[in-house]
Amino acid sequence: HIFVESPMMYEKLRPFYKNISIAFGVDTDLFQPREEKKVFDVFFPATYSPWKRQNLFSQATEGLKAVSCGTIQPDGINLFLECERRGVYALSGLMPTKAVSLLYNMSKVGVITSWHGSERSALEILSSGLPLVITKDNELVISLVKDHAIIVEPNPDDIRKGIELALKQKTNERKWVIENYSHKIYA
């Protein structure tokens, strides 16, 4: 039996395999809305690396209270430094999942600017009750969340417009995540 994490890969491989399933989800008990003071406007959890494109995040969030966290990859130190230079609260290192959950709950919007990956982060953001802004060139995340996110062009202006729209929305996609990607379903 073959297990894949994304609907896009499932559709590509399904014609070739009889026993294929999607096995992917998020711990909806840990990642859930909690009563925390909203300290940050926007949060991007991702390792600092060029394919995550924190440069787009830091440019799009100038003037906002933005936070990012993750490990710094050998090719990502300049992205970390750019986040700091542009006023993003840039946290580095391995973050305990409870700390990441707390950061979601201290934020108003979750953003993913990477062109690939961050599928689990997208589900964590939605499970935590936050609106999600993603760039349209991240096909894996889009195949996972479909229309449960604000999808924007991968440039700072459009990302900023998506964030501004999300800050005005009172959406909560948690129920959808529980019904489709809860750890009780995939575990």
C-alpha cells in the first residue's frame, strides 16, 4: 500500500496504483483556537530558506506586527537577517509545537509565501481558527486547502492585499479541518 500526503500527488499516482491513500493531517487537539491576546497581525512558520521566500513575507508585512519562526538553513541566513531588518520578529531554532500553537493564537492571520511545501503549517493555521493567505504557485498547499484560503500572486503587493483582506474577515475553517484532516482521521 502507498500513502501520499497531498491530493495533487494522489491524483498523479492514482492511475498507476490500486492501493493508494492520502494519509495526512494535523493534531486538532493541539492546534485549536485559544483565548490569547492577539500580539501579531501575521505569522509565517517556516524554515529560513530561499524556497520559503521570507523576503516576500518581510516586504509584504512592513508596518505590520509580523512574526516568523523556524530553523535557519545554510542558504537562509540572509532571509533571516532581512526579516529582522524589516521589523519582523524573527525567531530561529527548533520550536516546540506548543510554542508554535501559542504563536498561532497570538496572531490574527497565517501566511505561507513558499512556492512548495508547508502543507502541515497550512492545516495548523486553519485548525487554529486563523484565515490563511497563500501564494498561488504553491500547488501542493492549494491542492490541500482548495478554497479555504485567500490565494494571491507571489509578490509583496498582492500578499499585502491578501493579508489586509484576511484581517477584515471573520472566517474560521477549523470545522472543515476537523472533518477532513483531523489526527483522528489519519492516525
